[in-house]
Amino acid sequence: MEKLKSILDELNNRYFGGRVRVKEIRLMKKKSNRIYGRFNREGRVIEINPIFLTNENALRFVIYHELCHAKQRFRKRRHKWHTKKFWALMRLYEGYKEEYNRYLLFLKDYWLSIGHLTQAEIDEWLNETN
Ligand SMILES: [Zn+2]
């Protein structure tokens, strides 16, 4: 999808001098309430949950997240994705805190709209993540 590719290239150029290698970026075949994006190390493919197509800021944020995974160097076959180093990369994103909160609000609205979570469950979840 052209839109995904252009955001990816823009973020890669801006934050990593265009040096992070990603072969392909595409939408996940199905919407998911659990997986927002993923990076496949072997194929170097990023997949993005289609729910984000309706919100440009959240979309960019998720693409940046996966790009940071693509930037990671893994020594072992079994590895941890969300390391301290990883979060340090995430925080380089311009306006990180605000963007992260906007992203959480987008998810909250989305989950409410599909009845995936109740308001009380969402409040509890937001307290945990903040
Ligand atoms: Zn991740």
C-alpha cells in the first residue's frame, strides 16, 4: 500500500538516515483487537492493523514502532522485543508523550465503538499504561 510505504520511508529517512532495511510494509489481512502491528525478522516485513487507516497520527505512531523493531539488532534466536534500548528509540519520536497519549485515546475510542471493552475496563487499562 502506497500510503504505508511513503510514511515508512519518510520516518526511516528522518530518524535513521534511511538506513533501516524493510523489504515490505503491508496491512494485516484481518483487523485484530490484540495485534496492532508486527515485524517479521526473517522476511523483514512490517504488517499494520487496518484499524489505523482512519487515523493518520496513530498510523504513523504504529509504523514508527515497527520501524524501531526493524532497527533492533538481535543476537539470539529467542529475544526480547521491548527492551530498554527499544523504548529509548521510541522516545526519539517527535512529541512522543503527546503522540503516545493520542494513540491510546484512538484505541480507546475504537474499542468502545466496537464494544470490545467497556468504559470501566478502558479506564482501568489506561491507568495501567500511564
Ligand atoms: Zn513492539
